[in-house]
Amino acid sequence: MLGMGVQVGDIIRVRNGLLDSQYRQTNHMLSSATAREDIYNQIEVILQEPSETAIGSQINEFFREFSHLAADPENTAIRNTIVQKSKSLTEAFRGQSEQITKLSESIKNNAMAAVDQVNEIARQIAELNGKITGNEFNSFGANDLRDRRDMLVDRLSDYMKVSYSENSRGQITVVAEGMNLVSGVKANTLKAELSNDGGNLQLAIKGSNGNSGLIKSGKLGALLQMHNQEIPDLMEKLDTLAAGFIEEVNRIHSAGQGLATGDPPTPSTGINFFTGNSASTINISSEILNDVSKIAASNDGTPGNGDVALAISNIRNTKIFNGGTQTLDDYYTGIIKNMAIDIETAQNSRHSNQLLKEQIQNQRESESGVSLDEEYDLTKSGEQQ
């Protein structure tokens, strides 16, 4: 309390450096897990598993119709259904590829915005460093300014792992995973830019070379990891799935024969069913789209022969991925299972770190007698002055 002859300058500022460090350590881990969980949840929505519109279901429908054609090779209705199912499948591949690309762009924009926030916080810390030195050396006291600065360091730990040291003038140097963000009254500017190949998002202090490997924690670290590693890895797996599927279907289909048409009746041969070589480029051959009689069901043109259609339907059981060790279903299921594991890991990390953060926060407030929420409000108020 003030009064009873106690001066403002006599107020003792209570801080527990160990609790502060533990709080910030837990905070950057929580922010990282939260950001990763959010992105994984968005990926889960894109993949739509399990659902009738998901790629897995569409592939099963494709193979099912070819098994029907194997039993009735001349049936035009089944051939039309194959084209419709194939359209849905190719649209699912292209749609997911497009949505994943858009998600990557969104993550990049969020990372850019996070960098702007980091730079603003660093600027405010540097400004407070100067005010604290001026006030303390003029005997005005700077406890409120120090509290505000500590709160800013807390906020900085949302984005990355941070540590700091204080000099004899009361100024702090803030280090974020090897990069000096604040040195006394100078705030270094963090920049984010794409690598020369336009792929990875890199971070560096302005004036130095980018090195995104420096930032591995906090919200910013999670965004970098998702943009530079997880999203490209998912896209590569989806492209591998599409390419393997296209190649195997075309290999079998091009060796077969369509229905004999024309005068004299002649079966079509050597036609690929699909075009493209990735999730974003897969499509149905224009020859198949324009004439379903060119769908190859037979290997010799004999009426009732559906050997090629049967072989295509059996691709689902053929080990064509990972060096002939996985079927198409094995490979795709692996993608979905890994995604589920990633989501669960992020959820568990978020939950455990949220509980730990709350425990540490309660300890800090108990020792200081000041609510961190109230302190945050005061900090925001001070920033607006």
C-alpha cells in the first residue's frame, strides 16, 4: 500500500526469474502446439476422411465400376458411369491439391504477419529500455516500465523461444534462438522472404542472410515448419499417389482394346485412360471423354472378354508404392493415419502445456500479487499513450 510515509520509489518490484523463464518456455511450446493443431485440423478438413467425397472413397468407386465392366464389357451404361466416377475422382485430386496450395499461401501470410508483430514488440522493448535507464538514473523509479517490458517479453515468447540479459543500466538484450532482436535501445528488424527457388520461407535479421532453421519454436517456428516441411511433404505424397495411380491404370489400359466400332468395326488400342502426372494435373483422356466405347475392357477384342477391366480393378491390391511394398490403399491409408497421429500429438502437447502454463501463471501471480491479465491490460494501455 502507498501511504504511511512510504514513497513510490521505495516500492519493491517482486519478480521470480525462474518462474518467468518457465512461463516463457511453456508459452512458446503451447503456441507452437496450438498453431500446428490448427493447421493439421485444416488439412483434415481438406482430406475429408472419412467421407464419400474423399479421394479414398472415389478411388474405391472407380475400381468397383471397372469390376462391373469386367463382368459386362459391352455395357454402355457402365462405361458412362466409369467416366462420371473418374470425373469425380480427378476433381477430388485437383481440388485437394488446390486447397493445400492455398493453405500453404495462408500459412506464409500468417508467418509474415507474425514477423510484423515480433518487430513491433521488439521496437517497444527497445523504447522501454531507453525510458527505464532515464527514469532510474534520474531517481524517478521505473517499476511500471519494467513490468510493461516483462509483459512484452512474455508476448514475444508466443512467437519464438526467447532469453534476455540485463546490463548495469537496466537495459536488456533479447535473444531469439541465436538472433539478437533487441540490444539496448536498438531493435533489429526481423525479415521474412521466400528462398531463391520460391519454396521455403526464410527468416533473418535485416541485413543478414536468411536462415529459417534458427526459429524452431513458438507460433512462428510452427508456421515455418508447416510451410517449409509438412505441407510440401503432404503435397509430395498426394502427387506420388496420383502419379502411381495414373501410371498403373494407363499401363494396363493402353495394352487393351475398346469396343469395335466403325465400318469395318475396329477396336481402339493404345489409349491412355488418364492424362497428367500429379494431383494437380490428373484428368481423363479426351478420347475417353468423347467416346466411352474406347474404354478398354478386353485384351483381345473377344465379345464378353473383360480381362483388362478386371486387371484395372485389381490395381487396388497391387503393391506399386514404396518399392513394391505397399498397395494403393496401404499408401493412402498411411497418409491419413500419419495425419491423425500428428493431430493427436499436437492436441496432447497443447493440452499439457496449457495446464502447465496456468499453474506457472498462478504461481507468478501469487508471488507478485498482480494478475497477468491485469498487467497485460496495463501494458496495452501504456502502449496507447
